Amino acid sequence: MTWRILMHATLFLASLLALMPAQANPKWGMNDVTIIYPLPHYPHEISQLISPGTEGLGGSLLPEKYFQRLPVINQGEPRHLTYRNLRVVAVRIDPCFSFKGECLPQVRLVWQPLNKSSYGSSTRVGLLEAKDAAIHTLYTFTPASFQTFLGRYAELKDSNARDMSLEPLQVHPVLARQGLDGAFAQGLMELLADHIGEQNLWRVTAMSTFVGGDQWEFQGFNISEEGAHEIRIPRTHGATRQLFSVSSLTHNDFSNGQLTPAPLGNDNLQTLLRDSRFQPSTSSPLMRELGLSVARIENPNIHSPETMDCVSCHAAQAAGSVLLNRLPWLRNDPQHIEASFSSPSPLLNVGSLQGNTQILRALGYFERHLILSRRVINETARVVERMNSRAATSDDEKNPGLAGAKSRKEVVANAFLNSSPWSTRKTTSAAN
């Protein structure tokens, strides 16, 4: 009850802030760097969202040849229908995606299949809903093209005369107010089409779901001039796929969970993910360590996609909620506080179904419910800090994300020249 009151109070404060005069140079906020689209209500409105065939830089945003490399992501639906129904539900901007010690400026698109509600769904019959499967496409930039992109995007967001720097991550307020046919949505679509596409598509990842809604599989590949290269998942002895299944008997606990392959190393949640029902509800070294592991997994200053396996990262939201509901003392534990991410940005989670152990989604929709993980919120806040420090928009300023003295231009140039497996891939700036 307390968190609901806090959520509504925060959103009420945000609405009051929206009525204040815009600043001359508004800061970057959570909703500026992670842009969540409102979900249309009816199937005929699906065309208002970005589709895989939308033409972008050097080709479509999600070429079918790369989609075909993935397994069936929405089991029970023909592959060609899934591709047809995919739509972008969120956009993420990151000036420093970590890859082999370098900062890669990127834009990420989050895709989900959208279709009419099906039997067993909580969505009213006839309404549009998002299926649980997802694809992420990541596009890399040269320093010059990223700076041009950011400049145009800053003009677009500032033209809407609203400072969102103090608002928590949510469905983008301007998109919600103007609609998907409004000036901001249309301007964003045009901007993305000018700067991302097959030409700078670097990575494709997928979360596949199975009939029954109790199994998920994760995998992906990077793209270079030599072709597509499967990503080896950290902590799995080089596996290229990772599967998680859990009993659907309860949504409040993990029951009969199976991780294949199981992750190795520290910050390991296996004990909890296999069966959380019989874990002690009192203080113990095991429970404290599990709480610390969740906090560290969700902290982007500690773990990245290069250090954490897929299932652990995606399950941390529900695992943390299970732990904190059972062991509220963890919130005040000094070690847990020290391991947790902190930021001047609002870290309030306004998403739904936060403790549902049947949901591994980190960002997007489950049916019509907005889903946000603490990890995504924390990553977003860290990007905001970087954007506001202007590390992403100045070639000559040092990048605060790397300990060292190289300029951002040198860092990104070295990444494009020296990082494998895509080091030989041609990188071309978008037209200025």
C-alpha cells in the first residue's frame, strides 16, 4: 500500500512540474533516454508504431534475414505472422554501451509481437495486447553521427516545451498526451529512420516464450561484415542459449525452477530461482547474500551484459521482490544499501506486476501491463547522468564511464577499429 501511495504522489508531483514554464536548457531526464510508447487499444492502430520493414539507414530496421536466424519467439504463432506483428514498444539511447572495455554509442529498439487478446488473457476481448516474446536490435554509431543524432533529438524533445528531468520512467508523457500520430512521435520516427537501419545494425537478441507461459529462452548474435556471430552468454561455459522454466502454480514464488545451463560464479540466484517457497524468513548468511546478489546484479556500475547471464539479469526483478517482501529488514541492511545503485534521478518503479515470478520481461508490456525492471531503471538513470555531464555530446571531453584520460572521440574510434567480432565492419556516418 505504501509504495502505491508514493507512486501516485510522485506522479502527481510530476504533473504539477509539467505545468511549470520550460527551462531554457532543460536537463535530460529518464523519459528522454528511455522512450516507452503507449500501447494502442485496437488492432487497426498497430500501423502507428514502427514496424520491422520501416526503411532506415541502408535498409529496413529489422531485416527479415536476421529475424529468420532466430528461433520461433512466440511459440504457437507462425513465424511470418510474428514478423508481421512485431512493433517497437520502446527506444533506448546509450552513449556508452560497454563492449570489451570500450564505450559504444548506441540506440536500441525493443520489439514485441502485438495482436488481439487471446484466451486466458486479462485483456478485454478485441483489444490489442503485447505477447511476452521480445527482440532487441542495437545500432552502433560513429562519434560524428551520434553527435548529429543527439543534436537533432535534443531539438525534437525541447520543441515540445516540457522538462521531464524530475519524472520517473513511465510511458513517455508527450507520446501519451499527443498520441502516436502527434508531432513528437512522427518526428522521432523520422529521426530514427535517418540514423539507424541495416547499415549500422550491430546486435540482435531475443527472448522466446513457449506455450504455457512458463518457459523462456534467451539468445542473440552480433553482426559484422563476415556475417552473424552467436553471442556466448557469460557464466555458462560459452553457451549460446539459456533456458529458464518455472512452475505456473504460483505467481508469488519460484517453484521447480530450472536454469539450463545453470550460471557459474558469484552473485548467483539459483537457490532462489529453483524454489523460493521454503527459504527462511529470518536473517541468515544465505538470505543476506542472496539480497546482496540481487542488488549487485541490478547495479549497472557493478555488472554489465558482459559479466551477467541472461536469466539472472531478467529474473532479478521478481527475485528481489520476493526477497524484500519476505525479508523487509534487507532494505535497511548496510551491506545491501552499499551494493544498491543510487542516483539523483528518480528510481521509483511505476510498472505493474513487479513481484510476479512468471514475468521475466525487463522493459515493455505483459498483455497491456507496463513492465519495468529495477535494472532498466538503474541503467536509464546512469545514462541520464552521462548525458547531463555532456560526455555524450562533446568529442573533446573525457568519458566519465572509463577510468583513464582518453577523449570520447578516441575511445569510440578505437572501439570501432579494434573491437572484434565486428572490427572490420564498415561504419558510415548518417547524413548530416
